[in-house]
Amino acid sequence: RKEVEQDPGPFNVPEGATVAFNCTYSNSASQSFFWYRQDCRKEPKLLMSVYSSGNEDGRFTAQLNRASQYISLLIRDSKLSDSATYLCVVNPYSGGGADGLTFGKGTHLIIQP
Amino acid sequence: DAGVTQSPTHLIKTRGQHVTLRCSPISGHKSVSWYQQVLGQGPQFIFQYYEKEERGRGNFPDRFSARQFPNYSSELNVNALLLGDSALYLCASSRDSAMNTEAFFGQGTRLTVV
């Protein structure tokens, strides 16, 4: 089982629509969670951290379900500029040392005019 | 404020050669991590350094090595390059090594091995 799994898409969504992505993670001891966006041939950019209580930043809402080990991202009123690959990221915990961030393969989102 | 800077941005090397990639973290950040991203995949963790000490290592061969300098900048070295080492190499800067600390990436070095 892969450590972080995402639906690769692509998700083709009309401008103004709401779109949601999920990802699942395998390490139940994971401590911190993030969403990054990556534009073609660019570096990943931090979109938001994901907290147990859920968090919202403008049109973006992230949720964490520890019991089911999944993380979600909701984008409301989608814009053309939201077109990108969205990476689900988990900071695993093995009890010692630093394991680095574990990335999913990403979900490709295309917003259509 | 300057973000994470990496050099060079692009590099072409021949199989068997050696390469050194460089990274300067955000001012005030003491932790640097290195990631390899091949096309169609998410970044894969290579190393993390904090206060000049290696804190973590991913599943990469010993041909990969790194170090962090007193000014917190870092180098990633890869020996005996293989075609499969062709990838985008990303440096991530974070304030400290705590697990919930947010990481910020440089623009990457695109390495092509021919």
C-alpha cells in the first residue's frame, strides 16, 4: 500500500464550480498534514496546513479525518488560476529522526472557462 | 525577503560524472531538506539537515550525499551519475526540524543525465 494515495485525475471543472479532492495515508502515527499546489515545471508551493479541527483560507477548506486516515481539500468558486496539480503531503513519524515529507503523486485540476 | 534559492537552475551531465547542487534557505531558517522529483511523481525525500547535522535520510543510494554549512546553506552531491538520476531536485527550507513546521521550496535544479 502506498503511503499517500491520491486520485491523479485530471479533474475537468467549469469555472465557478466547487471541487473536492481526497487523499489517504497509511501511517497512523503521522503528525502533520499539508496541501501544496504545483504548477507545470515549477516548485511546489504551500497552500495550507491541515489541522484536526479543519481550517479555511478564503475559497479553500481543508479537513483531516484521523480515524479514517484521509485528508480533503475543497475549492469553492473555482478560478482559471486554480488550474494546477495539488499535492497531498504527510509528515510521517517513525519514532526517531526525521523522515521528511511524504508526497502523494498529485491530483491534476483543470478549470475550464 | 529572499525565498529559497537554488543553483544552478538547469544542468546537463554525462553518465558517471559528479554533480553538486546548492541551496540557500530563507533567512532565519535553520533546516534544509532535499527532494528528488521525477516526471509524473511527487517529490521523494533524500536528506534533512538541521543545525549542520543530518537528521534524516530517505531511501537513496550512497552515491547521494549532502552537507550543511554554518550559514545554513546546503549542498547535495551525487556521484557516478546514472540516467535515472535525471530529475528536478528541490530544496526545502524550514524554520526548525519540528514535525509540524511548514516547508518552503526553491525553484529547483533540473538535472539531465545523458
